Amino acid sequence: MAATCVIGLQWGDEAKGKIVDFLTSQNDVVVRYQGGANAGHTVVFDGKKYKLSLIPSGVFRPEVKSVIASGVVIDPESILGEIDRLRESGVEIEKNLFISERAHVIFPWHKEEDRLMNEVGGRSEAIGTTLRGIGPCYRDKVGRSTAIRMGDLFRADFPEKVRAICALKNRSLPGLAHSEEARAAIQPLDAEKIIADYQGYAARLRPFVGDVVNYLLDVVDANKRILLEGAQGSLLDVDYGTFPYVTSSNSSGVGVTAGSGIPATYFKRIVGVIKAYSTRVGGGPFPTELKDEIGQRIRDNGNEYGTVTRRPRRCGWFDAVAVRYTSRLGGATELSVMLLDVLSGFDTINICVAYELDGRRIEHFPADVDDLARVKPIYEMLPGWSEDITGVKNYEDLPENARKYLDRLSTVVGKPIKFVSVGPSRDQTIVR
Ligand code: GDP
Ligand code: IMO
Ligand code: MG
């Protein structure tokens, strides 16, 4: 037995939540290992829609353990809200949730810093973060001296730590403001209120927090089946994505071992999740973006509005240059193509197979974001299909042009397609 990883190969929102839920029944443990409440994963079954942020998308199978591993950054208020919302809709998570004491904690100062530092020095375009405090929390983790982990919430010196950090942040926050007006609007941090609030959260979270690393290593030794749920997408990876327009964790395949603590030799299956087209939320280059009525039609058909921030997602054609790069980087063993139904009704569908950069054809994904901003996509045009495919159960029953599109997509990316999704619901999934 071994572990299966589900990794987004684009800019996030590839419908990872749906495929994780689909694969959960074949596993004993489901693990979130990076990112935080910037993620918004959607699971739909029996006519009900659930939105998850920090809780793994495997939570709907009571026999499966839900683990939040050490690489995740946790907003305690946010996770408690999620637990409450799940309970209200009849999903009991309490018996099955396990949170790493090593995971770092998001505090109000992180959200304030996120708000103040969204702009990138010297660039006109902002990152457009989710404002959940993700970047600042990871920055404090790497910086060490002003970081607090889940395990620290229960220590006697926790109040002292918060007081010291608040004193420091109250001095540094005004320096981050871009204008006098913004500086004047900054509310000083109230250390005693933060201590009281977080001790309240800690009391509720205590039963779930423990040594997840040791637990997962025991699971590995017992040869059980583990499913790892990536958040964000590979092109948002802090080291390998479209830096600096990225998130602050390793959201590509390279992050699984670091975030979970599970040895790399245990990963046997890497499912690369892709939309049948491309989307991106926030700033940064997007070579195949369609700022016209075709882009709007994709947005309308796919209901492409952010799960977390409700921002309209930028939409465009499938970018095989980018996905060839991320699927190789993550070592994808197979692809899961999502939202194929959104493309029904288009006369022609384009696949970007190469870029033109300064008059030259290139087939690799540029490392430099300014080069990426200058590339022009080179498209292959394929005939579309008009049939409604949302009820199709078998690959062979898809319209011929839909199959041809998928086959071409698989060829240009260089990976086999294992799953095709034709609607949001669990049962609208074709297994090849
Ligand atoms: P994630 O962040 O990768 O889990 O993806 P999101 O949940 O943010 O976004 C995916 C959206 O597409 C959700 O609203 C899903 O319910 C929806 N969805 C998933 N699969 C399909 C599909 O095959 N067709 C359509 N039309 N919608 C889908
Ligand atoms: P899921 O898991 C899509 C984007 C933000 C912004 C950049 C940095 O649902 O696929 P951050 O708040 O992380 O510092 O923002 O990353 N972003 C996502 N885009 N899906 C996500 O998660 C995202 N999480 C962050 O829009 O551009
Ligand atoms: Mg999402």
C-alpha cells in the first residue's frame, strides 16, 4: 500500500476537493499538508454543496481519518467556524480530526500585514492575496523569532509570547503603510484580548492537537492507504510558480514531503488535477487569458467566481506548456481533467502548445515572470461539440470531438488521463 497525492497543476481551483472526496473511499487517512484558509475546496453529493477551507475534503466518510499536517498554517477561528458549519449540516468531524502541534498559527497581526503588504515593491500589479494572513504567517515561521505553533497555544508562556510579539508588531505595522491615511487607520493590537480569544480557541481545539508526524509514520509502517490533498496549484508554488505572483508555500508536488513529513518513497500515485481550460484569481501573468466574450462565456458556464473571496476568476484556454511543466515537476502519474462540461457548445476550442517569446518559438515555461508576461500563446484549434455531457458515465459515450480534445490534451501534456469530470457532483465522474 502507499500514498496517493492530489496536486493542482494550474493556478488553483482545479476542483481538487471533488477528486479528493471521490478517492477518499479507497483510503484510510486524508491529509492536508500546506496552505491554509486561502484554500476553498468544494464537494458536492446527494444534491448538497459543502465548502471546505482547512478541513480535508475526505471528511464526509466517517471511517476515514482527517489530518492537518505540520506544513499548514492554521487560523483557529476559521477552523472552528468550519467545524461548526459542518456539524450544523450533520457532518461530525470531532472523532476523526487530528491537527499537528507543529503547524503554525495565524494571528490578527498576520492579516493586518497581509492587507498592508499586498503590493509588490517596484511593480504596478499587486499579488491580490486572499488576505487570510498566509504570507505573513509563513514569513514569521521561516523567521522563527515571532512565530507561534499550535502546540505553543497550550504552554504556560503563551501569554508572555503574545505580549512580546504584539509590542514588536505595534512598532512595525505603521511602517508598512503606504500612506499617512493608511497609517492612521491601523488599530494597535490589544495583546490581552488576543490572549483571551486564542486561549478560548485553544480550549476547544485541544482534543484534536497532537504529534501528527509520529502518527503518520505509524500509518506508513502499518502500510495503510494515505491520500494527500494539495491546496492551491503548482503555478502558485513559492519556488516553482510565477514568482512573486504566488502563494507562500510549496503548492506543487515538491511540497508534499516537507508539508506532511511522509517519506517520498511512500508516494506511488500522483494525480495531477487540471481544468479543461485555465483560470487564475489575483495578479500575475496568464498567457492564455481571454479578456473577451469567450472568457466571459467560460466564466458564466463554469461559475468561475472565487470560493474564498468571490472574486471573478480570470479565464482562458488550456495552457499545455504550463501543465507539461507542472506535471513533470510534480511527477504526475496520471491526469484528472475537470469541468469538461463547461466547454460544451463552443465551435472551436484552443490548446496552447507553445509560446512565442521575442519572435522565437519556445516550448518550456519561462522562469522569469516578465518573460512570461511577454509570451504570445501558439494555439492548436480543435473542433468543439454541442452535446450536453453532464450525464455521461463512460468515456466511450463522450462525443467524438470531446474524446479527441482529451486525447490531444493528454498527448501534448505527455501524461495519461485517468478521470474526467463532467459536473460538480460526486457521481459526475468518469473513470477510465
Ligand atoms: P479546488 O479549490 O481545486 O477544490 O476547486 P474549487 O472548489 O475552488 O473550484 C471548483 C468548482 O468547480 C467548484 O465550484 C466545484 O463544485 C465545481 N466543479 C467541480 N467539478 C466540476 C465539473 O466537472 N463541472 C462543473 N461544471 N463544475 C465542477
Ligand atoms: P485552492 O486550494 C486559487 C492565490 C490568490 C493570490 C495568491 C496569493 O482553492 O485552489 P495568498 O492568500 O495565498 O497569499 O494569495 O494565490 N490563491 C489561490 N488561487 N485557489 C486557491 O486555493 C488559492 N489560494 C491562494 O488569489 O493570487
Ligand atoms: Mg478553490
